Amino acid sequence: MIWKHVKYLHLPLSPIIMLALSTQHFAHAASDPHKKAGEHTTPKNTAAHTTARAGANATAAPEKISVVGSGSTRQMQSISRRDLQYLVPGTTPLKAVGNMPGVQFSSSDPLGIDLWSQSFYMHGFTSDQLGFTVDGISLGGQGYESHDGVPVNRVISNENISHTDVSQGAGGLDTPSTSNLGGTVRFYSDDPSDRMGGKVAQTFGSYNAFRTFVRFDSGKLNKSGTKFYISYDRRAEDKWLGGDSQFQQMVNTKLVQPINDHTTFKAYFDWSSEAAASYLDNSLEMLNKVGYDSDYYYPNYGAALNAANGNYPSKYQGLSDPKNAAYYRGIETSSYYVGGMSLDSKLNKNLESKTTFYGVGKRYDAWWTSPYVSSPSGAPLAAQDQAMSSRRLGFQTDLIYRFRHHTFDAGFWYENSTYSPEMDYFNEPNSANGTPYNEIAHKGEPFMIGYGEAFNTNTYVFHLQDTYKVLPNLTLHAGFRTMVVNASDRVTYNDARYTGGQQIPAGSLTAEAAALPQFSGNWRFAPHNEFYFDISKNMQAYPEGGYNMFSPWGAETQSDFNALKKNLRPETDWVYEIGYRLQTRRVIGLLNLYHTDFSNRQQSISVGPLVTAHSLFENVGSVNMNGVDASVTFIPVRHLSIYNSISYNSSKFENNLTSGGVLYHLKGKQEPNYAHLMYKNSLNYSIKGINIHFDTLFMGKRYLSYTNDTRVPSYWLENFGVSYTLHDVSVARNLKFDFNIYNITDERYISNMGSGGNPLSGDYNSLQVGAPRSFYGTISADF
């Protein structure tokens, strides 16, 4: 086996502590004043619920989703503000979602600033096959290559998130998303406080980690209740490996204006800017022959110049492809904005409406110093920029009508988006003493534009659903959504030196479905005990991407695109879920079984060196997925909570694939990157301002190739945190001290995989090493 030289991983540090979801220990719940009919709950167990948060919209009765989704007709779970407080401040909130069973979050960067080094899966679905929103505004896919995506950690600071609702398997029909094949993750921002105040937090940590957060709340400014907040978040850290660094800053602001007792206007604006150096992508061969300590040549430009000339460092000389082993630098620079306004109104005692208008924009540049293109200076390398810019404008409106035992919800979502990918090359000096191109400053004109394209997309989605309370303990839900997504593309640049031809594909594609149905139910057959089920059909619009990127438009020639267009069908699936929930004061349990049938499963097959890789768009046919999630929370005594969860997934191809004239035996093989088995445990103890939590993650083996002939081993990971809160200290209402240790045992493991795609067979530079043991301390004060 290729892994015979990889060291075996240890047993868990504390096997007597059960698998943990470090954020869901006390079985609390967050309220959502905008919960839709399809997510109706009937909370009765106080152990799993807290009161509605201050500032909730008074025009809609707050409904509460428990940690295991009690009362919901679908598998839904909630993460509250307190859950995020167990993370190191500034960590991406996706890491908290990753503590749930069936969810796999991986990152080489401890705080999750770098997008390239992280991935997110839920029940086998990638982040670009899920639906993500903030305050009802569509975020698109969360992957770094997502054409319209705005990652949540580029939108909102953790301190400003009130709660997160996670729907696994099938998302709500009202979710504004055309990619939610496998569920939704919906984040909700906190409302400004009724009283003037604020928060200041300062974090220090390993590898010069430094993060500052400041928020000001205006309090109610007048009799009508006008209030707002504004916050600034600045974080920076050195990479734990190599000589580069990562930086991010973010601004969040929100205004709430009650118009009368039944209507509320809200406005949002979020902005962020980043310059985050990536970690090196390794192959299995590199890990076995070189070890876990390789990174980019930066800041040693001379070493990169020598390597481009064929003079490689000694540690790379024995590799089969030393040229592709490392480059001078890999870094992402980006800026994002999200703005919107909403009007919620209770029109009469039975009718409510909610309308949201929004705008979303981004500029994202993925940089590498490519040794496969020469500069005009004569240097055998060039600064390569995969530039992507997008703009989205849209609105969503919903009407909710209650009639006897029915709650009807009808809504419409429209969005227009533009997306422009481009491949640019900038000059590098032909001297080891020269000054390399500054990617962060990004000044000057490219000497070559390999290609440029411009997409324009119109999205139309209508949904209608009804929640019918048949009996006090029986609720049924039924509905459908209609979806039409039309995307067109035109070529703005084409350099034959890059593309190899005088023409690259352009044209239009439409993905449409007249009715995507959903049917679900909840039966509370005994006190604290309930069954639920859900059946739904979902469709994903065609992914958009430039030349050689994962997309139908990424075909090599126009004739290839035309031939593909004739037979291409959107990716669809049927999702079936059935589950059992137990909710008592001392024990909270969940058992969820799911089955998914995919049609026209579309996968990205990577071929060639990373910086020039062709991401082939392949229809691998049908995929059959079966899985189970189980979790249990014990609260044996007051202040102590122990959580366990285990999840198993089998997702196998049902067809073989012929690519490039070669037959690949995919039938019966597991999909890559997602673990068969995951196990998580946590212990949490809180008393008199002190909180101690310890959690463990077991990640099972994951396959690298589609034919499953290469894989990465399983690993255990342990984290620890302790905090102490003082109340009414001078002008501070709360003064809190946090200390966290990440990866206590300093485990060497592979965290993210598939960052550059996956090969059909064999090895590929698409693996990233997980971060070593790291320490973080935070002092924060609320005023």
C-alpha cells in the first residue's frame, strides 16, 4: 500500500469521554422570528429551549428549533450564539457546524482564514451542493471556485451571529438557493441591543496570531425604537508552515427601524478584505518521500527561480514530478460585500409578509507563481492570477397565511448575476536578487490574458407549501418549488498561446424544473418521543466556470460544448429521511437514516499540474447514497453535559466511466474526500462563570481517487478550552478570559483533501497537512 510508510495514528487521548459536539451540550435552542411554515416546530421541552432573544420581531411569534430539531418535520438542528463562543474568536463559523453528526469540516488553517485550505461536506455533499444564507440573503456556494459564492467567514463576525439553523438532507423550499441538493445552512445576524453599549475582544495566539474585534450598539435612539450596530474585525496570523502570512478585516453594520407595532424595516451591510497565503498542496508521494514539512519557496525567490530552471532542492529530486512539487508562492486576495434591506409586516391576525432586496459582490484573485509560463524578462516563471469577479442583485418575497390548522407559505425569488473569470499573467524578474511581483498591491498590466469570459444569469424560483396540524401530536407538510435558471456566456479574451485554439466555448444553458416536490411529517407518539420523515426532490443549476474549469462551458472547443449541450441534464436527486428524536431533561437523542438517489451526477476530474490543471466536467451517471447519524447528549448532573455522535456514509457510483478513451471502473466505488465514518465526543462543564470543554474528533479513511486506489488514513484530534467570566467589573458588564488549545497531542494528519480536484486514478497534489498544536488566549469585555 502507498501508505505503508505513513506513521500509525494514536488512540484517542481520553477514550472514556464520549464523542462530542462541543457546542450543543446544554440542549439549548435559538429562536428565529422569521421561521417559515415548512419548518414548523412545537417546542414543549424546556431542557432544549431558551426564551426568544431580545430584539426579535414582534410581528411574528418566535418558534424554536432545538439541538436535535424537536417538532420539525425535517431533520433540522440549531446552533446558538453560545455554541460559537466555544471556538477561538475569529474562527470560521463553519467549524461549529462541523461539530454536528454527518458534517465534515476540514482546514489546514486553524482559524479558517484561507479558503483554499478548507472544505465542508454534509451527508456527502460538498459546500457547492448546499444552500447557504445570511438573514435570508443567498450566499451561493462556499468553495473558493464558486462563481457566485460569498463564504460566511467573509460576511459576518462570529460575535454578530445570533444562531444558525442547519437542515441536513433537504433544505427548506423557501431557501433562496439553486445548489441545495443536500441541505441548507442558514445564519442569522443579531439585532442591535436596546441599550447603548458594545464589546471589545482581543485574541493572541501561536504563530503571531492577533485578532481585534470592536462593536458599538447605539441602543434605542428615539420613541420609534430606531437602533443600529457597527463592528470592526481585524485578524492576522503567520502561517504555521513556511514564511508567509494571512490577513483579514471585516465591517458589519445593521439598522432596525420599527415602523409600527406590526411592521419592521431592517438594513444590512457587510464588507471584508483579505490577503491569505495558502498552504502547499501535497501528493501521497511527497508525504511519503519528503514528509509533512514542505511548503512554498516564499520568500526565497532564488530557490523558486532555480527550480523553474530544473535545479531542484535535494529533498525534491527523488520525486517523479519535482517541478510540480512546489512553487514560489500561493496566495488569495479578495474583497466581498453584502448589502440588503427587508420589510417584515403582520398584515392582519392571519397574514404576514416578508420581502428582502439585496446586492452581493466580490473580487477574488487566486495567485500562483507558475513555472509553466515564462515572463518577458526571460524568467522561466510568471505570476499567475485566476481572477474572478461577480455581482448579484435580487429580491425574495413571502406571504404566510394561517387558516384553521393550516399554515400556507407562498413566495418568489428572482436574481440577476454577472460573473467574469479571467486568467492573467504578470512579469517576474530573471534574477534571484530581483523584486518579485507583489500580488497584494496588484499593480501593472498583465503581459498575457489567457482567456476571459462574461456570464449573465437570471434565476426564477417560486415555492408553495402547506403545514397541516392534523392532530395535536401529528403534523404534515407538503409543497413544491419551480425553478428556472438561464445562463449565457460570451468570450472577452482568448490567447491561442494559452488555450491552443482560436475559439473557446460560449453559449447559453437553461436548467429548469416545473415542480420539485417535498413531503414531510412529524408524529409525537409519546411524551418526549417523536418520529419524522421527509421525501424531497432537488435540482442544481449548471455550475459556471471559465476555460478548463469545472463547468459545461469549460469544454475544450465550441463543438465539444455544442455536443454536450444536446445531451446534458441538470444534476438532480431524491432524498429520503426518517428519524427518531428523544428529548428529556437528562437525555437528548437523535437517530437519523437517509437514502439519496442521484441522477446525472457531475464531478470535477483534475488532470495535469496544479496551476495548469484541466478540471474535466464529467457526468458519472447515478450515485447511490445511504447513511446514518446518531447522537446522544447526557446531562447526568447540573452543570455537566456529555455529547456523543457517530455517523456512517456509503456513497457509491453505479456506473463505470470512459474518459480520454480509457475505461475506469467506478461502479461500486466510494465517492472521494468524504469519510465513511466519523465519531465526535465532548465533555462540557460550567459553574459560577467557569466553563471547561474538551472535545475529540475521529475522522475515518477518505479516498483520494475516484477508483479508490489511493486514500488517506484516519486520525484522532483533540481540543481543549477553558473560560472564566466576571460580572459588573468597573464599567464592564462582563469581563471574560478564554484559553484554547487546538490539537493537544500535536497529531500529524491530513486535513483538507481535493483542494485542487481529484484524479480518476492514482496520486495527485491535492492534500494538505493539518495544523500542529496551537494555543490561543482572549480577553473580552461587554459594556
